[in-house]
Amino acid sequence: MARRTTVTAAACTLAAAALVLTACGGGGDKKIAATTTGTPAGAPSASATTAPPTTTSAPGAPTFDFPPDVKVVVDPDTTGDAVKDAVLRDQGYGLQAIFLAIAKLDPAVTQFHRYVIESAAEDWSSKIGWGKSNHESITGTVLFYDRKVNVTGATTAGVTFCQSERNSHGKDTKSGKAIMTAPSLDDFTFHTVLMRKSADGTWQMANYKSQDRAKSCER
């Protein structure tokens, strides 16, 4: 099968320059990004013993208790602008929340609902449901980088960014084994998200679009 699993299919393709999103429909076939630390490719995933939860040093930062074979790395991409950096911080939490829900095949995790709303939540919940029905999750390391922010209003912003799944694979949850694929341009995706600021000041991912086989993201 293709490197990217249907679970990770983003809602739809976009124009690469777009920063503010409109409503988006269903997605194509695409894989999840996560990270498997110390587990050889193709080997059974690490046992379900408790792994240290992923957290940050920021006061009040959420905790993400990923399985031991999954890691999500989000480059800081800080700008020095307080508003833009707040958007990037919460957007990074949103990415981790999505992949925590994918890793657990459970869209009900608290972090997911805190940072992902509207059509983005609907689309990802549907994909997670597909993964649960088809016994497919993720294993390995996913990397997000080159994040850029366009603040469009007091409560709206757009973020574009790249994703590499070169070091991650789908995982058969029945056997615990990675679904191996050859490296290709399919490993790289360009994304655009619409962020909305909630009443409590949290920036939430409201709409999510993707462009597969993104040459501009290759590294």
C-alpha cells in the first residue's frame, strides 16, 4: 500500500500560497506521522509499558502520553512576535493532539478537543474512525517544520507548514508490526490550517488542508 495510511489523510488539497482557509471536504490516501524511538523498521512495536509523557517547559503546557513507539517533533519556528509565537505554540500542541488521538485511535482524548475544532475535528475524527475499523495506527517519528504564520485578525490566523513522514509508517494494531514502504516523495506534505482564538485565549485548529507529494518540503 502507499506509504501514507488513510488515517492520516488530510481534508483536501490546497493552493500552496493560501493562508486563510475555507470549508474543506473529504481527503485522499495519506499516512500518519509519528516516531518510533529505538524500534527497527518492520519490527513489532515496543511493548505498551508506560513511556514518559511528552510535555514542554512552558507553564500550563499540556502533556501528551504517546505510546513508546511514537514520537512527534514540532520545530519551534519562533518569530519573536508575541502573537505569532502564541499561535505557533498552540498549533504545535494541536499537531501533537491529533497524532496522540491517531496513536491511540481515540478522538475523545482531552487534548484533541482542546486544540482541534470545527471541520478539522470532524475530518480527523473520521480518519481515526477509519483507522480503528481497519486496525491501522502509526509507528515511528513524524516531523513538522517550516511553520509560517499570517495573523489575519484578533481571533484568526493562518499557518502553513511542512510534514515529513520519512521515518514513520502505518502499524497493524493486530500484529503490532510496521507496514513497510519505500522512501519517496509521498513522505512529504505541505499543510495550511486556519486557527481561531477561543474565549480563554487558546488558538485552535479549525480547518486543515493538505497538498501531498510536496517537493518544496523535501529534505
